[in-house]
Amino acid sequence: MSADTPAIEVRDLVKTYAGVTAVNKVGFTVARGEILGFLGPNGAGKSTTMRILTGYLPATSGEVSVCGLSVATHGDEVKKFIGYMPENNPLPDDMRVSEYLHYRGRLKGLGRAKLSIRLDEVLELCDLKRVRHRIIGKLSKGFRQRVGIAEAILAEPPVIIMDEPTIGLDPHQILIVRDLIASLRGRMTVIISSHILPEIEVTCDRVLIINQGRVVAQGTPADLRREVFGHSSYDLEIAGDFDAALPEVLARVDPSLAVSETGAPDAAGFCRLTLTTSREDDLGETLLRSLAADTRLRLRSLNRVHPSLEDVFLAATKRGWEAVDAPVPSVK
Amino acid sequence: MKHFLTILSHELRMLLVNASTYVAAVLFLGIMGFIFSGVLDTYSKAAQESSPATVFFQLFWIPVLFMVPLLTMKCISEERRLGTLETLLTAPVTTAEVVLGKYFAAYILYLLLWASTGGFFYILHHFAQDPRLLDFGPMAGGYLFVAISGLFYIAVGIFASSLSRNQAVAGILSFTLLFILIVGLNYAGTLEVMNLESMKPVHAALDYVRTFRHLDDFSQGIVDTRQVLYYLSGSVLMLIFSILSIEVKLLHS
């Protein structure tokens, strides 16, 4: 496999279960060393897509290739490239942590000598050394989750797929898992799905939002904001005769600036205003200078509003619903 | 088949650390001991024609009916219920390796349990000091029969386990299948309707698969390759069905 083939390539992927289309013409590529976040409401087709990527489920139609090899025709080789942690992280309850990891390592084709070195590394990396001789069924959820992650990265596969790796973890553990995933950046290609949006935003290079089996948006979190909202906005707190003076100042700064919302004045007479503009670049400084220069206006605060990924997600999935409700050529 | 041994040793290990295996083993040895002492009791009252080993092995189906489901019902259904089948099959292993690994692990344990009944004969030999009670031929034949028929019965259990995610359902299913195979087919051969001229081919077929006749033959030292083939082909068929059943469920899941 040459270095420029993408780690994962999915084209027109369709999966139907007994008449229900779970995944409908999904297509995306993931470059080597990239961390891709998979977002979507429950039942959007995230887990199904991941299972097809691992070769566990066959696709109804479409092409999926991992490291340049088709999953459909080279299933056995592809499995060697993938470390997979399924949804809910199923683990045998009656094994010890090190036993389980040893068994999995052997199944993944690691030699005994290499495995024992790698096992120590992974236990260290996932902070599992303290519990290595404990029985998995008696571990807390956070530890179980980390055993699952340790298992996925055990054989150092080029591609790691994790279905909701941070579910049920406390904030401290989420931080550990996030650092762990970030430490894989550049070395391994990672796909993670999650409901926790800030999580995805911090760790992932690129985000794919999927709803009703379709990709409704994809790109870096910043791209998505732009694509979904199409404008940036600023919040300011201002007092004075702004009804007369403000439009004039705004027009001088940028013609596309407009007041979209005006709040009621507070005790000190300051109003909270929201300005929107189609300009991408930061107008903050010019805006601040011009507003401050105008003697009729008194400015207390100005800040650029960053729509959170949450807003993007809600807007994109809503858009997805509208797209789904609209009459589209049905796929049967 | 690279991972067959890994899975086999893992499964054996899991069976050996599992408490339910020991419960099953104690029950098995308890019942077998009870049967054995019952056999000896009849021998102490009156002289019998056949050796104790022959009579002992004639009752082999009682432990088979409950031991095989107990040993095998967990194999695949538990993995399916816990979801670990997904992690197992997304590792670079084939379904055939998984099924064969589990099958041979259960089979080895089954053989070990039967081998432990050899202790009964040793105790008898040690304390009775009567060479007439210990006839080596029927004993070896009986064990050979148990080993060969066990291949088939364990495969039936694995197949039942691959059908359901519920252990109890799998257990009852394998019990029923085994009952039909061992007792049902034997009974069907004795039905009145089998004496009709038109039923002759069916009767011949039923006669061929009568487990108790196989047992008699083995006890008398007759190893008929047709009978061995019956058990071998049956187990291969059951294993193929198990592999297919796992893969079909994925295909339609």
C-alpha cells in the first residue's frame, strides 16, 4: 500500500435491514493519521457504518476500502489493519485484564515475546497497571472502557475505530481518553463516534455529521460552522444614542453588518445587541475602534460569537431532517 | 487455521476456571457412580451374562443427555448475548476457527469427564480382586464408542448454541436434538408401522442409525467403519451448520 492512498475510503455505501435503510449513500474518505469524529443522533447509522468498515457486517451496496484494500473482497487482511471497539464495549466478565489482552494480542497475530512488551506499554498508556490482575467483570465502567481502548490499540493497527469510547466516563477519565486519542494523531487513523460534542471538537481533525443514514455535513469544526451558519456574529453591550449613530458606524466598518437582535436596556442603560455579517475574517478590532471613536456611543463589551459544535450539530441534523422529509428519489 | 490453537487453549482455560464446569463434573460423576454401584449391586445378587462394563455403557445416554447441553450451551450463545462475538469476529480470525476451537475445547472436556469414570473400574479392580468383573474388551469398546459418538453429540450441542442467544433455549434445544438422535430414532425403529413392506427402506435406514446397536457392536469389539462414518459425517455436518448459522445471522442482522 502506497503512502498516498487514504486510510479509509467509503463510496455510496448503502445498508438496508429488512426494508429499513440504515445507511443511505454515505461517502467519505479519511486520510492517514487523521482523527475523524462521527456525530449523529441515535439510530443515525453511525454504528452500522463502523461495523461495515470493520467487515463485521456486509454492505448492501457501495464500496468500502481500508488502506487501499476492499473490505468486501479482502475481509481477512483488512481485519488486521483495524483495531475496533464496538458499541457498549463488550468484554468477557470472567477474565483478568492481562489475560484478556494477552488472548486478544495472540488472536491479532502478535508473537509471545513482542506481545509481553507491548502489553506493558499498553497497560501503561491506558493507566491500567493497577488493575492488570483484576477480573474484568468486577471493574468499574471507566476501567472497562479503558480495557476496550487498550485492546483496540494493542496490535498497533493503522486504523482504529471506536464506537463511543467516552460514554459513561467521568470528566477526569474523559480527559485521559482524550489525551490518549490525541497521542495517536499522526501515527494511526482514528474514527470515533460520540454524543459528547465538545469532546469531538477538541480531539478530532474533521467531523462528519450523519443523520437518517446520510452525511449531512462534513469538514473541520470551523468549516462546519461556516457551512452551516454562513455568517459570523458579534455580541456587544452598548449605551447611548445608538439608534441613530450605530447604522452609520456599522456601514463604515462593513456594509454587510446588521443588527439582528436588540435586548432591553439594563439598569445602567446598556443594551445587548447581536450583529451579524457575512464576512469571514475577524472584524472585531475595526469594529471596536470605530465604536469607541464615536462620542455618541458608550461601549462596554464586544465579543465574537463562536457557535459551538452543538449548535452546528443541531442545525445540521435539523437540515438533515428537512432534506429527508423533502421528496427525494427513494432508494429501494 | 492459524488461530485455532489460540482459541482452543483459551476456551479450555475458560472452561477450567469456570465454576459451572465443576458443578457439572460433580453431578456427572455422582450420577455415573450411582449407576455403576447399581450395576454392581445386581452383579452381587446373581450371576449375569455380560460384564459390568457392558451394562454400564448401555446407560451412557443418561449422562450424555444432560452433560452435552451443559457443556456446550454456553459456547456461542453467551458470546452473542454479551456482544463479544463482535469483538471476536472483527479480530483476524475466521468463523470456522472460532467454531472449531470451541468445539474441540468442549470435546476434550467431555472426554476428560468420561476418562475420569475409569476410576470406577480401577476401584472395582482394586477391591474386588476378581478378574471376571473386569473385562477389558467391552470396556475399551465402550470408551471408544463414547469418544466417537461424542464427536457428533458435542457438535449437535454447538449447533444448538449457535442458534440462540439464550443459553437456556440452546440447552433445551440440544437436549431435544440429542434425545431424538439417541432415544427417538431407536424407538422409531421398533414401531409397528415399520414392519410394513412399503416402509422397508425407512426401516433399514433407521436400523443403520440405531445408537444402541452401535454400542453393542463396539462393546463386542466390532468397529464398523459405516458406523464411524455416521458419527463423523454427522459431526462435520453439524459444524458446517453452526458456521453457517453464525454467518447467516450476521448477514441478516
